[in-house]
Amino acid sequence: MKQPSIDTNEFRDHLSNVTDNGKRIWIYPRVVKGKLYQYRTYFSWLLLGLLFGLPWIEVEGHPLFMFNVIERQFVFFGVTFFPQDFHLVAIGLLTVIVFVILFTVIFGRVWCGWACPQTIFMEMLFRKIEIWIEGDYKAQRKLDESPLTTEKLLKKTAKHSIFFVLSFLIANTFLAYIIGKKALLAIVTDNPLEHLTGLFAITIFTAVFYFVFARFRELVCIVVCPYGRLQGVLLDKKSIIVAYDYLRGEPRGKMKKQDNPLDTLKQTAKGHCVDCNICVQVCPTGIDIRNGTQLECIGCTACIDACDEVMEKTHQPKGLIRYASLEGIEQGKKLQFNLRIGAYSAVLLALVSGLTYLLLNRSDIETTLLRTPGLTYQEEKTGVSNLYNIEILNKTTQQMPITLAVEDYPAAQIRLVGKPLQLKGSEITKGSFFIIIPKKDLKDSRLKLYVNIVSNGKVIDHVKTSFLGPME
Ligand code: SF4
Ligand code: SF4
């Protein structure tokens, strides 16, 4: 038996929420109840707690997470990454991309349905508020089609006011991830004239979030999201997706009231789908999952819950719509480990191992040492000296007093220009110093030296440099 509509593929020629004239069809999804929806709700509480809470958590006065793209400073789990750690950020991003690909190849759009902030905010926050104020899908449609009354005005004002406040909160949270909690609080509490850029950013973010959740909605997943657009190349017949078991469901048909469902099941000519259309009514992107895999499906599982309820009422086995692969449905096969999964896993493992090694061996400081340009050497009473410029990036949040020492060259001395070096947390410290070597100890006119950076008696970095002396 073939999947319905698969011969014509006519449903793929247009979007489910756009008319032939290109006008938007507003989607009023029916309220979902069911086990998976319950699980998604609990999971969303956890994610919302993390999303709103993480930017406010600090470790020893420093943020736990921060993605400051403006100053190119990224903090993950309290560890600060600077532009000097670009290789780590690049490998980390590559690892995430490979992980997402691998995960999607195996489990389809689980991310979209369960964890994507767009779905979580839309379905678990804004949609619930809409249902709470305006009622279920029928009441919402009726309200929109009705003329303006006091009740409509009150409901719409209440809904959009709450949407606006939520968008403002999300915008602030979003900004806190970028500039950090302290800078955000300064924008909120200081004189507004001192933070015009910050206030402008909050206003723009609020407007964007309000537009996305009040108007644009499912179009983000269907039209804008690049991950959604990639599904066509990531998914195959073995991927686990939300799928309609057309072998079991077709030929679909209404179940008459006088039908005994148990008798109906025995009739091989009739499938289990009673063509109630509830799976379409609950879909937030307005598609009919019975047409097969579609780009618009965000894997939200609403149709699984809805159909299971119908199956229960009609005394048929649940799972007519379920998590399954197309191959699994066609051949009754379970998910198997195949060459593609193996290859992706191997690449992922190599990336994670490499990243872990680099992270564990990441130095706390990064030193740049250069002989002062334009100078060669100076002859002094105690020997020959070279002048150096040093820049030390302290990647930790702690202050560090440091001293410098020339490695394996006991005769060499160091004379600092200015005050002793003190590294401030997450900052670059600059300084200058002379290395002085007694003339009798100069074995060559160009020496290779290593300078140790020592803090609390421990060598925390060492850098190579050269030392120039007079020609013999
Ligand atoms: S909810 Fe189930 S029974 Fe109803 S139309 Fe959809 S697939 Fe068929
Ligand atoms: S088809 Fe089902 S899983 Fe996909 S978006 Fe619609 S309701 Fe959600």
C-alpha cells in the first residue's frame, strides 16, 4: 500500500498556512492533552528555569555563562574564553554541529519539538496564555471573527499586554546572556541617558520577540530557521520521526456510530484512521502528518497525543501516529546501527576527545614576548642587555602576582621597567623588562632563551625568545 498523497505530492506545492493567493491562514491549534504533552510541559519548566535563571548565576562574582560577541568574550560554566582561544571555540562549534547532524540523522527533529526556545516559548508560554485568556481554538476563531466588543477589546488588550511584558523579559534575559547581569542591571537602574545604546537594544529585542510570538509564530520554523531547512538533507528512511503508520491507517474512513469498533478492526478493507482530522487540528504548523514527512513538521508530538486519544475512544491500538522511521513502518524494522551512524559517531568521538584534551591542557595565561622593535643590544656595567615588551592575558578571574625568570641560564638577570607585574583577572597586562647577561657568559651573538612566568613559586607559562649580543 502506498502512502496517501504520495503519488501527487500536491501538498508539497504550497504551505499549509498560505492560501493560493498568498494570504496567511491563521492557525488555531486545538488544545492538546496527553502523555507526551505532559512530559513536554515538565521538560519545558526545567528549560524555562534554566533559560531565565542561568544569566543571573555568578561564580565568585563572575557569570557562569556569557556570550559577549561585542567584546568577543565567552564564558561557559564560569570559564572565560578569549579571542586567543578561537581554536577551542571553533572546535567546540564544530563538535556541536556534528552532534546536531548525528542526532538529527538518528532522532529527527526531537530538538525542535522538545528543546528549541522558539517551540518552548511559543507552545508552552505564549500559546498557554492565549488559551487561558481567549479559550480553545474554536473560541479564539470566533473572537477574531466577531466585531469589536468590550469583551474582545479587554481580552485582546490583556493578551497583548502580557505578551509584551513577556517579550520584554525575554529581551532582558537575552541581553543578560550577551553583556552579563551587571551591565544589564546598570542599564535598568542608572540614568537612561547614560545607556541609550543598551535601551535601544532592549527596545529592538522586545519588539522582535513580541512580533515573533504574537504574529510570526510557526513561520519562524517553516520559513526562517536554517535547521528546519536542513531537514531535507539530514533525514532519511531510517531516521526516527513523528510518523503516521499508513499501512495500519489506510484506507481511512469515518467510523459510523452503529459500527462495533471490534468488528471494524476485523474488516481488512478498512484502516484504523477514522478520518477525524484531529491530528491536523492540533498541529501548530497546520499540516496533515498523514501525507508523510514534511519540512513543516517540528516534531511536537501533538498529533501523537491527539491520535492516541482517538484510538482509545474507538477501541483501537494506540500508536497509529508515533515515533518511528519510515523504514520501520514499511518493513516492521526497529532502529539499527548502520554505517552512517557509525561514521558520524566516530567523527563526533574524535572531536569530543580532541576538545576535552585541549580544554584540560588550556593554560591559565597566554604570553606574548617580543624584543623591542628597532633596538639591538646595549652594553652596561654588568653585561649586555636587551629590552623586551611583554603582554600577558590572564584567562582566570583571579589576580596573580608574577615574577619572570630566564630558564636554564643562571647568569641571566631580569630588570623590570616600572612596577612589579600584577595580573588582573580576565585582563591583559603589559610591561617591559631588560634581560642582562654578563659578557663572559655570552657564547654566541644570537642566543635562544626561554622566559618563565612564575606565580606563587609555580611556572605557569614559558615563552621562547632571542637575545642579541656583540659579534666576536
Ligand atoms: S487523529 Fe488519528 S484517526 Fe484521526 S485523522 Fe488523524 S490519524 Fe486518523
Ligand atoms: S505533524 Fe504532528 S508532530 Fe509534526 S508539527 Fe504537526 S502536530 Fe507536531
